[in-house]
Amino acid sequence: MSKRVTAKQVAEELNISIMTVSRALSGSPNVDHRTKEKVIETARRLGYVPNQIAKSLALQKTDTIGVVVPEITHSFFPEAIRGIEKVTYSAGYHLILTHSAENAEREMDALKTLAAKRVDGILISTAESVTDYDIYSDIMNLKIPTVFYDRCVMGIGASCVCVNDKHGAKKITEHLIEHKYKKIAHLCGPLSVSIGRLRLAGYKKALQDHNLVFSEDYVVESGFHEDGGFRAMDKLLDLPEKKRPRAVFAVNDPAAFGAMKAIFKRGLSIPQDIAIVGFSDDIRAELLPVPLTTIRQPAFEVGKKAVEKLIGHIENEEEKIDKIVIDTEIIIRKSCGCN
Amino acid sequence: MSKRVTAKQVAEELNISIMTVSRALSGSPNVDHRTKEKVIETARRLGYVPNQIAKSLALQKTDTIGVVVPEITHSFFPEAIRGIEKVTYSAGYHLILTHSAENAEREMDALKTLAAKRVDGILISTAESVTDYDIYSDIMNLKIPTVFYDRCVMGIGASCVCVNDKHGAKKITEHLIEHKYKKIAHLCGPLSVSIGRLRLAGYKKALQDHNLVFSEDYVVESGFHEDGGFRAMDKLLDLPEKKRPRAVFAVNDPAAFGAMKAIFKRGLSIPQDIAIVGFSDDIRAELLPVPLTTIRQPAFEVGKKAVEKLIGHIENEEEKIDKIVIDTEIIIRKSCGCN
DNA sequence: TACTTTAATGTTAACGTTAACATTATTATA
DNA sequence: TATAATAATGTTAACGTTAACATTAAAGTA
């Protein structure tokens, strides 16, 4: 940072006090309009750019929101960020972006950074490998307003905004059941992550409600990525022919993409041999050779609602801790065997 | 920001000076190891979190890099951000993300914000609608190290990292020429943006080198988005049958997607009736019903190289202004009529 | 032991801004 | 005109940290 023009220099140029410069520039009343004009003109002429850092220190407010993203290349997150950004822009907040890369340690690092940077609030979607919630409590203890989005941690006193995971999972599993599939497997996410648990729960509930037996063999952990989906599906395909599932519900679309590859690799067809459905409506889902039946998660909406809630917490002590659930929609394409 | 524990409180707790606390915590030498341990223990016990804002003000350095992104949902950008993030994380910098939404005014706003936040450097990819480069000069005048990535502005003394746009455009146009197509159109980007100009230039050069006539009628501005691609293609399809192009090179993949929709809508086939190629290798390109032949832009690499250069400028006065060009690769799929 | 070197700690000022209070200039009122 | 009210400007301190210099304590050296 080279030495920049400060309010002091503007003041000296005009032989007035720094405070008058500050007032003129921030538009407070009780400033002679001629003084104000002179200040504005001089500030422009000298190339004065207010120093937000100093302002933040003085006012104990940074007008900045920290966002923790587990994996920026998952199409859900750029969409969510757009929702976040739209709101923060009009509300006058800025964004510090941190990336946990699905890694618990990096996530902790990110949160510490955000705390040190004195962000006014934090938006976080937990990383896949997180098993220890202490760091979240630390943040809560620091009284930094925090809202979880999409992948939430409940019961630690933070608001969260998520989609109706359990219900969506149940809905799409039931869709498979309606196709008369009996042997339905689930590629599940890490159970340390809310959406992993909830989608599994929805799957189980659907089976139960329709009197289908639940079998541990039909639940294989895939994680949230394509390679995990491939490996998990491979495991299912290794089952003896008789036990092989007839349909699969993957915890998210990338995992489903991997699973599809594994199925094709064995020379099997979708949905003729095995039907498959996903969750999240990745932008690629409808473009696949066999378009994927899935659950649409309104990512933009999740991001938007989450910041709105967060800004509520920041600006209003009384704002209630909430759990906001956004509805999902089932998108029926070819991979389930409907049409 | 509620009142947090400060170094002062840690110092008072131990009856020592703030400076000793600061030294112990920042690992400077000349601190008694027993004192150091006590300080660290007390800091942890009291829940001390160093205040980066105060530190930034004192040191005139924020360890923060500002990134301006034109459209976060374009798959190029999340990839580029990952490249950026990987480098900044290990180098100890943080990221402020700003979104111009392809809008010149918002871009200006973003740059002003970044200047006010006293970022150590700026990474920017210009918005589609920018026609006035004054704001960039303002930033240069403030001596904020700046590197352009992907969409660059040359000749204002900033380094830039881009792909070999002209060469890539030429290469893929020539690929069409090799297929014996004569009537080749181009859906071009805004000419105010470097990549718009360069890709058009590559297209022209390819025609020229192969003695094909260039016609203004075959260049239609589409912008960078799907809807623009659709409209531009529609315009081409409105030409009398005799004049209708046999092949199309779109400025980027989203524009190509829109164009494909327009072609299908008229009941025409790709590549039988019209061949089409794009640029950028969007994650969706290979999944389309007719997979798109395109130019792969190594987004991760562009991001990575750009921050590396930027950090060079930040940490080393002598760092040379550079134009770094990254090679592209042609990805041949079905839409050009190859196989 | 007296003196020098070095290690450990302390003090002051600065980074650039704003809030709170203090002062001065201007205008309105009796 | 004298006095009160108000508008305009100024002064001081604070936000939390670190660099630079100052001091004191401890350890070597002659």
C-alpha cells in the first residue's frame, strides 16, 4: 500500500479541520454548503479514496460478510453465491470468500481468518469431512452472527437455511417405488453432514411407508463427488446378480454422474437395467446422454434467504434464530424410466 | 462487532505490556520462553482473536486480494477462482470477491470498493459492457497492483494473463475450413472486450489465409450468453436459404448452446445441416445431445498464473509488467461433423 | 568487581477514521 | 442592542495493533 491521500491532506489543503472534511464527505448536516463543495472538489482533485480499514477500526464494523464454500466448482455454489451477492450488494455489504475444499482443517482455518478479519457475519456450508463441531461453538461464543446454508449444523443456536432434504429424498424414492422397483439402493453422503443424514432418512422413510425392507447392503457411502459415486456404484454392481439393485438414488447429481459411468462401463443400460436418480439439478443433469431425474434445489434462493437472515441478525439483536426450509421440486427426466 | 478480547486485556491479566504480548504471539525473538508460554496460554484461555483490521491499519497491508468476476455462474470463473484460491491460500492472502454482473457501472463500483478496502492487489476480468477504460487508469494511478485475467485491457501498464484467443479462434475456424465448409459465420462477442476482438480476428485470419471471402453479413454480435447466441443465430437463419451459413463459430460455449437451440427449433440438424463450434469447453459441452467441438481454456491455470503474477507485483517492486498467454487445445466432438 | 554486551521488557507514536464534547460564528428573538 | 438559539467548525480521544526507540535485567568478559 503506497501512501495514499488522506482526509488530513484534504483538510490541510483547505485549512480546515479533518472533522469538517469527514463530515462533508459523509454528508452529515451542519456543514456549510460552500465548505462541502470545496471539500468534495478538493478530495476529487487530490484523488482521495476513503480508508475503509481505518473506518472499520473506528466504528467496529466492517460491512463485510464472510462466506465459507466447500467446493466452488459444484454448480450449486456459484448459484448460491449469486443469490448472496445480489442481496449484499444492495445492502452495502461486501464478501470475503473462503474455500474449505471439503476439508475440516481448512474450514477451521477459514473461520479463524474470518473472525480475525472481524467480518460482521458468517455464512457457512459445512465441509464433507467435518466431524467436530467445536469450531462452530467457538464462533458462536465470539458472538459473530452466523447462518448455515444448505449443509447445516443444528442445535448450536445458529439460524440455517436449507432445502427440504428429507422430504425431497422421500419424494424421489417414492417416485422409484411407483415404478414398481423393489430393490432400491442409496449412494449416501457422509453422515457427518446434515444433507447426508437427511437424504438417507428420507430414503428410509419412503421404503418404510411402502413396506419395503431396508437393507444395509443397499446403502453405500459415496461422498459428494463424481469419483466417489463411481466407486460406490461399482461396489453395488459387484453384488451377485440376484441381489443387484434395480434402482439407485444418489445423494447428489455429481455422485449420480459417477454412478452412471460405472453402470455404462459394465455395458448396462439406464434405465432399462438400472434406474438412477439424483439430487440437486446440476446444470449438466438435463444434458446427459440419459438425462437425469433429480430434485431441483433452488440454490439462488437458498443463498438469498441465508444472507437476508444473516443481515437480520447483524442489524437487529432481536432477530430470532430460525430454521428456514425451502421447498424442492422433482424434475422427471429419462433416467428413472418414466418415459 | 461485540467487544472482543484484545491484547491489552491479555497483558493486564499477566501484568506485562501489550508489546510483550504482541511479540510473544507473533513469535518474535527476544521473548523469554516462560513469558511466551504464559501469554499463549492466557490468550487461549481468554479467547483472544487478533484483530486483523487494526493490524492492517498499523502495517499498511491487508494481505487481501480483490477479485472482480463478471459472471460467477459461467463455469470458467469458478474454475479460475479455484486456481486463484489455491495460490492465495498457501501464500497467506485472502480474497474479497466482487461481481460485476457484466455491468460497467457495477464494475466501477467494485473497483472503488476494493480501493477503499485497501486490498493489496486486484485481479480483474472486464465486464461485457465496459467501453471506458478511465476507471482502470484511476486504479493504476493509485498504484494498486492489478492483473487482468482472461478478458484483458492492454496498454495501460497492467500485467495480464489470457489464453491464446486469436490463435485458438483461428485454429477452430481452420478446422471448419478443413471440412470443406465455405460459408462460415461467426457469432461474435462485444468488441469492447479483448476476447471478443481477438476471437473475431482469429476467425478473419483463418478465412484470409485460406482465401475465403469475409462477409460482414456473417458476423453477428451475440454477447457471451445463451440468449444472445439464440437471437444471433436466429438472425443468420433468417437469411435466404442460398446465403445461409453452412458452419458457425460461436465466441463461447454458452452462445453456442443458444445457437444450437435456434437451429434445432427450425428443425435443422447439427452437423448435417449446420456445423457449429464454440470456445471455452464449458462443463456442459460434452454432454449435449450433439457434443460441442470447442477450444479448451485452462481456467484453473489462468487463475493460478494471474495471482502468481499479482503476488509478484505486490511483493516485489521490480516485477515486470507481462502479458502471459496460455495455450489452448482444440477438443473435437460431434458438432463440427468430424465423426 | 567493574564494565560491556546482550536479552527481555517497556514506552511512545503512528496508522486514518469518527463520536462526543467544546468552541466559535451566525442568525433569530425580545 | 443585548441575549438566546442554532449552525458551523474545531479538539480530543478512541478503535487495536506494531515499529522504533528507551529502559532495565541478565549474562559475559577483563
